[in-house]
Amino acid sequence: MTGVELLNWARGPGLQIALVVFIVGVAIRFIEMWLLGKSPDFAEARGSAAAGGWRTLFTRSLPMPGALKRAPLVFLGGYVFHIGFFITFLFYAPHILFLRAVTGFSWPALPAYLIDVIGLVSIAALVAVLVHRLTDPVRRFLSRTGDYVAWAATFLPLLTGYFAYHRLVTDYTTMLALHVLSFELLLVLIPLTKLMHTFTFAVSRWYNGAIAGRKGVKV
Amino acid sequence: MGTSLERGIQGFIEQVDRPTASFFESCVRCGMCAHACLFYTETGDPKYTPIYKLEPLRRVWEREYTLFGRIKKWLGLSKPVTEAELKEWEPLVYDSCTLCGRCSLMCPVGNDIVYMVRRAREGMVAAGVAPDGLKQAATRAVKIGSPMGVQLPALKTQIAKAEKETGLAIPFDKEGAEYLMVLSSAEIIEFSEIIPAAARIFHAAGVSWTFSSDAFEATNSGIQIGSSDIATELVSRIVRAAERLKVKYVISPECGHAYTALRWEGPNLIGRPYPFKVIHIVELLDELRAAGRLKTEGMEDEKLTFHDPCQLVRRGGVVEPPRNVLKMVASNFVEMEDPGTLNWCCGGGGGVSSNERADELRLKVFSRKKTQLDQLGVRTLVTACSNCRDMLEDGLEHHRMDIKVVGLTEMVAEHLKQ
Amino acid sequence: MHEPETLGDVLAKRGVSRRGFLKYCATLASLMALPPSVAAQMADKLTRATRQSVIYLSFQECTGCLESLSRTHSPTLEGLLFDLISLDYQETLLAAAGHAAEEARANAMRANSGKFVLMVDGAIPLKDGGVYSTIAGRTNIEILKEAVPHAAAVIAVGTCSSFGGLPHANPNPTGAVSVGTLMEKGLIERKPLINVSGCPPIPVVISGVVAHFLTLGTLPELDGYGRPKVFFGDTIHDRCYRRPFYDQGKFAKTFDDEGARNGWCLYELGCKGPTTYNACATAKWNGGVSFPIESGHGCLGCSEPDFWDAGSFYAPLPAPRAPLSAAAGAAIAVGVAAGAAVGLAGLYKRKKAQQAHTKLTVDDLETEKKP
Amino acid sequence: MSLRDIAVRVEASPASRIGGIRPILHEIRTLLAALIDTGRGGSIDLRSLPLSPADFEALDAALGEGEVRATIRALGETRVTETAIHGVWRVTHCNDGGEAVADLIEVCDAPEILKTHAADARVGLAKLRTRLEPG
């Protein structure tokens, strides 16, 4: 298969398949979780569960005091690659065109050179995070195959995007096709791996904050 | 009918709800929770990573409640949880977790890990996989009335002693009193100073209170071992007594998990709201202070600090009251590093101190508290939980530290205006 | 049969001076991205070379490629292509017709067997025995099978013969394929093949390939698609004079907005320049006047395989090739139904477990017997 | 008639300036220094560079117009002009439609295309002989 054929497949049937798997998978996992429900709490509330929930939803993006010092790499690496990933995904002009074609919405892009730098920094952060996972006792102990699969699924779109942008490794068309395919792989793997936290983190943060908020604790 | 693996798995299945499922869905195995847990920070052993302690529950959730897990189960790609595995996890779920909830603060995706440990214990105990110490305590609590085997005559003896000491009449089974006082067995046996202290304070503040001969034990071994059935039975005794005496409040004593059991879990255990309120004794002291009903004189001038009981602050929301009260009677109160909701557990909560097998481990991880105390160089440590107090005394002795542990209520009583 | 004439002789007869030829070579060098200094050496070699015999076969095509090649009037620079070669058979340009034309082809093939360059224009239908395109009652594939073994090399002129092009586009009713595909499938003999794709291809690319063959005696280096790298080595985007606007993030949003008037990048208007390899941006069209982007229209990507099936010409490159809403809608329905089914099964399972729950009492808790 | 004869002229908008001429001027400077030192200059193929019409104008303005201006008529016009920088020549090859097909900057004493080739000189000699023959 040639680069253009690969690209045409990726932009056509590949995207359709990936999107369907992504939507079906995410819907199943989210709904099967949601329907489990939560029993009512009869204990008299001291504070507001909803306020606590909303609060934690946002504040949990910040590390617990002292945590930065205890595990700097997990936090900094985590921040850099999450923020970097979303900036490159959401603010690179061609990506906005894709999102506009899919959603109908568009917004201003960041300059390409800035995206380039952010992408490279994100790649470096992901590499650091992987090395840490492989070498740190706790991370290595906890890791399962799925963790490495999820890492690769996050890493590949950034790497192929960087290669395509700089015309590295192979011709642009093929690299662009690989980039699109890696994005599709990511879409498919979101409902199949821990990448599902993209959606469920909001629910868990909310409950953590709500459970504490009800008791008047700020967490 | 006894306990069995099957009963345990059914127990896990019963416990999975939306929060639990969302927590398992969200975990990215970043391992940050390890850094919040003193069992990891003080030992460096990765098996103490909090989320790892939930593997059996996680596997049951995945196999029973997720499509992909069910497919894997159907294809024979996943193995059921075995009895041997539950036994392997027993020390992780019981010996190395005090239900302190610090990990729940650390988790970046917001998993309330301790919420799940509490639920995991339900399955573990139904499978009969729980420490002997806790089983025995629970048995004593149900059959004798107190986990330490303390019975009514013992309390009556202490009350008589206190009445003699204070010259005040301590009300017993007084219907229509505003407050029902319950105690932890440690307060009846070891730290009985609380009884005259409470009597003096309530007398001075004009609080209408009473003890009940049907329900004087506040601790709840059911919560610690993780059996809602047993916990319900124990909490129902207090609810029944409070309803019979028609009190407006039940005072939770200086005991952390008793507060959780009575204040936060109790209504859910009996399946309805209480017709009375539950108030922690320190909260009550703070209310009396704010109302100007608590008058003290003199100050402790020595440098002292306060140890926050986890169930009181992080899992209970009582953060400011002990500080407000303590500042009335201590001129040189200093905060530990990571005070309030961020506090480090003493290492003996969640039933760990009732579990002999965990003795070595809990004394080892006390090094965290030692470090915190060494930083301050204090000679007096105030707290508001008799279980913490017990553990702190053990730990201080083990580490040969010359620090005196005092209950907050007791300290306030000593400075009551005559 | 004539004595082999050198190219120099032909040029002199036509009154083309050395200055003129030097100029031609300077133009070619510029196009082939060779240093300007080689023009003089090229001119020297070419004047001593003999004209290349060419047989030109047309199959499923629109004659656009031939139009492109023969567009300009002789004697012009582009017209010099026809001085480099001896076009011994080209159906459309041939004075003869019918049996005479077919005979001319047979004669030319016999006379230059093993030496001529075979140019093929158009895709070759294979479906139903190839009946969809025949000349004098013979299918394209038959004609090609006969001609290829005698050729020194084959040049596929245009996207149809290079990649299948428009006839090959979905649903490809005639089963059209490219020359390269025929060789890969073993349906025709394998010969050195050069794909000069484009719809139509740039004429000077052809003369460049022939000049390369004549001056260096070899075929130019080819890319992964069998195209000469000197012309297809860079994308339109790489050599586009509007590229800096892409890098600065300045895009025309419509064909008549401020950005379009300022000559900003046409990426958002569907330009396929980034994935299209061709020399348009440097060689340009109509005697070097302009090329599509310079005229304000995005590149269609005509020199790439399957360009006709790559989605709308006006949809930006990152846009999906086909709308996703139907698939997404169906996926949501399926996902919600399946999720609800699994979720309700979970609820039922938990309810059953709760109903089967028997109260745990302390009597159930056996402590381990110490030995 | 060629496109150049059409009265409408595309004006180079300042917004279309790409700003790529400084590197070219630096390269010319290097080539000119080499010409003085070694006697060998060099050429720059302007069509291989991504330049906008505005850049071409800017380049012409920067180099200025010099003393020599020659027109060669061979397969269309070729314009050869020396710029205000001596030794720097602009060579623009046009087809017979008058459209530029190659655009070079040559740094040399005189562009090759101005010189008469020996072969052409021989043709000239033959012509002249024919004319001198008594007839």
C-alpha cells in the first residue's frame, strides 16, 4: 500500500471505524458505570456535596501540598505531556480544520513553530514518564501491559506528528497517513484501556469532592 | 452458616456502586497514592501502594460489571479471585491500612481510595479473611458490649469515682436530657480522666446530659472489620438508647472511628436519618466556647502541638474546633507539618491497633509521626482520639521519646474557671 | 531509413544558434534543479547526441496529456522536445490513418527494436477482457503486450497510465489499471518504467527525462512511485511561494476574502499541496506564466495516486474524506443500547447478591485455632 | 500578443512580501568576492527559490540598474542586464511568447550567453565567404 492509499484509507474508512469503536466503547463503559448508581446518604450533611464535587473537579488538577517534592517527575511529566498533548491537539491549525470538519466549531490556532516546540517538549515528557515507569519501584510494580499500550497510544500521535511536520524518516504523505492512523489507534484504545480516564476522571473527582464536601471537608 | 469465599465474592459484588466503578475506571496507575501513605513512605515497599490493596475488589468489579471483563471471563481469559489471594491481600487490606484517607487526597484523578478499602473489607470479612484480633474484638463488642470486654459495672465504678472526685452528680439514664454521652472503652479503662473532666465542664456550662446503661460504648468494631451487619447491630444500640431517652444530641467521645461510625455511617447502616444529631465532644466544646458558656483560666505555657485524628479531620470535617478550644488553654500551640486535613495518621487507626499481627509494622511506620514531632521539639502532644492516644503512647515509648500525650477535653477541664 | 543525425545537425538546419540551445539547456537545468553552471556542458553533449526514437501509444485517456505536450507552437523552448525526439508513431498526430497508421507503428517498432522509448498515455482496462478500449479491433493490453518487449524503456505519461487516474477512480467500471500495475502483475514484460504523473503532466518534465537519457545515457533516479526525483522530489507545498504564509498561520478562508487577495495560503480551501509531489511550483505552466496556486486555486493533487478518490477538492486536507455523522449517530445508538444492557445486567446482578445476602454475625467469624 | 501586453498589471501587495531576499544578497556578496579572488563567480537560479512578485521587486530595487543592457534574440528574447553592482548580472530567458522561463543571477565578467560560440562563428565565416565570392 502506498502512502497516498494509506492516507486515503486513514481519512476514510479508517476514521469511520475508529470513530465508531471509540463512541460505542466509551458509551458502553460510561453507561455501565453510570447505571450502577449510588445509594442515598441519610447522614445529616455538614456541607454541600455539589459544591465539594465541583470544587474538587477543578482543584484536583493541582498537586496536594508536598506531593511535588515527593514525586516531582510524575507530576511535572504528567502536567507537561497532558497540557502539551492538548495544546498540540487543539491549537494546531490543521487539527482545528479537522475538528471543524467533524464538529462544525473552530477557533484561532497557535503559530506552528510554537506547536512544534510544545510537541517536542511533550514527547520528551512522555519519554521521561516511561523511563520513570520502568525504573521507579512503585510505578514498575503497579504497571500492567495496558499501561504500556496506553503510553504508546499517546506517544505515537505526537511522534508521527513531529516527524511529519519536519519531513523526517519517510515521505510526508506516508508519515501523515501514519499520524492519522496513530490518532485512530488512540481513539480505539481509549475505551479499551485506562485512557478511559479522559472521561471518567470528572466523575471520580466529583465523587471524591462530594463525599468530602458533604462532611464539610475540602479535599 | 459461617464464612466462605463465595460469600466474600458476593460481598464484593454487593459493594460496587457508581463511585467505586468510576474510581477503578479512572486509575492510571501513576502510583501517587503510595507517596501519601505512611505504610509506603516509611517502608519503601511498593506493595503498600494504596490502590494495589484493592486488587481483589477491582478484579471482581471488572469481571462482573464491565462488558470487556465479562467477555474476558466468558472466554476464560481472566481468573476468578481465589481464597489464597484474599489471604495474601489480608495484611494489605487490614494491617497496612488505617482507613486514614490520605491517599484519597493525593489521587490526581480523584479516586477516593479509602472509600473502596472500607468496601473491600465487607467482602473480605464475609469470606472470613480478617485478622483474628479484629474478629475477637467484634465478637466481644457484640456479645459482651465492648471490644475490650468492658461491662456496665466497670463504667459505674468509674462514674462513682468521678462523682467522688468532683463532688458532682453524674446523670444516668435521665430521660429528656439534651445530650447522651457515650465513651470508648479505652476511656473507661485507660483514660478515665475524661469522665470527671466532662462532668466538670458540662456542669460549669450548664449542659443537660446523661449516660445510658443500655449504650455507653461508642466504638464500633463492625466498621473496623468492615462488616455493615455487625456495625449496624452496634450502632443500633446507641440509636435505640438515644430514642428511648429522647435526647437531642449524642456526644461522640474522643475517638475517631466512633465518630465516623456514629456521625457518618450510622444513619446509612440503619437506613434512615436519626431523630437526633451527633456531635463530637470537641465540637460541643467549641460551641460552648463560642456561646460564652465555656470559661477557662490560666494557660499551658509549654510548647505543645496537636495531633489531628484522621477520622475527625480528613474523614470527619472537624478541623477548626479543636484548634479554637486548644488556643483557649495553650499559649504556645504550634502546628505540625501537614496539619488538619493533610495530617499523617498515627498508624493505629482503622483497626490496626486491635490487630496484634500488625504491631511491628505500626510501630515501624510511627517513624513518620516521630519525624514530625522531632521537627517541633515539643514535650506535650494533645489529641482528641483515645485510639490515637493509645497508639501515640505506644509509638513514643517504642521510639524512646519523652513526650506526654494529653486528651483535649481533659486539658480544658483542668483550666475550667472555678 | 535515414542516417543517424545528431541533434546539433537538426538544430542547425532549423536555424537554432548555439545561444538558443544554451538558453534551452539553462532552462532545463533550472527545471531539473541542477546548478546553473551545468547548462553549458549539457548543451555540448546534447548537440552531439542523436535524436531519440519514440513510439507514443494512447489508451483510456482524454488527450489532455498530448495537448499539454504539443500545446505550444514551434520553434519554442517547449517545442524543442520534438527536436530531441523522433516521434515515430503517435496516432493523433500522425498524418496517416487506418491500416496505414497501424503499419507505421509496426514499421517503427521493427526499425528501432530494442532502442525506442515507449510512451504510454491513458489507463488500460482489464475488465471483461479489456473490451472497453480497443484500437483497430485490438485491446489496449494486446497492443501493449506486443510493444513493450521491444522498448528500451517505458514512460507512462500522465496520471492515468502512471496510477490509473480518472478511469481507475471509484467504482472503476472498466477495471482500469496503470502500466506499472500490469508489470507488477506480470501481464506485460518488465522494462524500465518512468511515471510522469500529472493531469496533465508538465511537458518539460518529459523533455527533462529525455534530455537526461540522452546526456547521461541513464534514466533519472526515481521515487517510490517510479517518478523522476528531480521533478517529484518535493511537494508543491515545499516549493510554494505561499509557504511562508502557511508557516505564519495566514490562511485564505474563502476565495474572495482579504487573505485570498493578499495571496495567503490556500490550505484551508482544500489545497493538496502538502501531499502532492510535482514541479508545478517551480516549472509552472503555460510557458512559465503561473501555476494553480499562483492563480488563486489550491492544488488538486493530480499527480498522486487515487487523487480523484481523496475526497472533495475543496475540503481541507485534515478533513475526513466522507461525512462521519451517520456512523457517529449509529455508534451512539449502539453504544447507549449496549451500555444500558450491560449496566442493567450489572444492577440485576447486584440486586440478586443483595437479596441473597444473609446477615453476617460474629458467630460466623471463626478465629484461627492456634496449635 | 502575450500576457504582458494586457494592460492589467498584478500589483505586488506589501502583504505578500515574504522577506527572503537578504540571504540572496549575502550569497551574491560571497560569489562576487570569489570572482575577484579566483576569477570564478557563479550563478543563482531565482526560480528555484520561493519568491513572491514583491520579493522580485525588492531584489531588483536592492541591486539597481547598471551600465549594460543587452537583448538576445534566440528562441525568444533573453534580457541580459548588468546591475548597479558591477559583475552582477541579471539574465532572464523568455520564450517567444515573451514569458520568462528562466531567471538567473550570474556573477561573472560577462554571461556565457553573450559570447559567440566557435560553431556559430564558423557558420558566420562560411556565410561571409559566400558573400565575398564574386557572383
